[in-house]
Amino acid sequence: MGYEYFDWNCDSGDAAGNNIPASRLVENIKINNPGTNRVVVLMHDAGNKSTTPQALPQIIEYFKSKGYSFGVLTEKVSPVHHKIAN
């Protein structure tokens, strides 16, 4: 049907529980950074994830310090897809 989707290749770990300390989410990003030239970070915006937006400024600063820039996912961006053998 022409749909395109983007998986993630870096997990903040915020799905593991509620109110995980922002410092832990930042550390998870650093540990799970795939080191590729394109990173798509998995973060959740549920009401019980109040520490996720608190961690976001530090996560943005971390990636900027590594030379990354930020942009919009458009049809011109090659998607990240998980490799599943089934």
C-alpha cells in the first residue's frame, strides 16, 4: 500500500518501567548507541514516562557532542529496519 516505516536502532530503555531516572536513560543511550551515521532512538511519550522528556536535553547534547545533527524523517531518508529472519 506504499507505507514506509522506521524502526529504531538505539533504545533509551524507558519501556522497562515507569519513572526510570533520567540519568539512567541517558546512560542507556550511550551504551546502546550503534555508532552508525544515522541513529533512530526509541523513546515513549506515555503519561507514566515523565522522566523521558527530562532526559531528552541531555540526550540531544550527547549526540551533538558526537557530531550528529537532527532532522525530519521524510521519504528522502532511508529507513532503519530491524533484520528479522522468519
